[in-house]
Amino acid sequence: MPKQRVYYDYVDGSLVPFWYVLTFRPYEIPWEQETYYFEVIAPFEYYDRDYFDDSILSASINIEDLLTNILQISRLGLNLSKIKQRILKHGVEPWEVSQLIIQLPDIEEVLKLLPNERKTSFILS
């Protein structure tokens, strides 16, 4: 399971979260899969952006890479095949990447698409 952190900065004296970062152990990202779902775990570890470790090879996640699934409501997904294609275009082998960076506003937009409550449908006969 990746380490999940939120990196923030102060803007006009207010704490503003910027990045949601998933840090994996070497070879932990399942690049052979099309998708990867993870549970967003709260409370988050908050770190100042100055403490972001840029020595770890990272990939940026676009909003189009984020997935939801009605069967996995409490989880957020990543389209690994799209991310992998983008990484390969930069001449990097995906297995070398150990960190995925998601802009917090992108996560917030996707989470708005999820239902606020779980609904169960059934038929009475």
C-alpha cells in the first residue's frame, strides 16, 4: 500500500493543500494492470511543499487519469495504461517511477461525482 501524503503551502496566511502524493516502494505499482484503485485514507499526513522529496522519480496524474467505480465507492482509481503511455513517451521505464502526484483540485472534482450516500436497489415480488 502506498504512503499517502498531502503537501501544502501557505497562501495569504491560509493553509492551502496542493498535491496528493502516493509514494510506493520500488516495483510496487502494478504497471501490468490497466487500472489501480486505492482507498483515500484520512487523516492525511500533511507536509509543507518545501519537504517534497524531488529525488524520487515521479509521474503527474491528470484529471483524465482518475477513475471512479460504482462497485468501489470508497476508492479512487488510476488509469495505469494511460499513465504508462505518457511515461514511456518521455523515455522512462514505468517501473522506475515510485511516486504519483495528483493535483488536489482534480481529486476534489472527481470526488464530487461520487454519491453522498450508498443506495441499494431491490425488487419486491
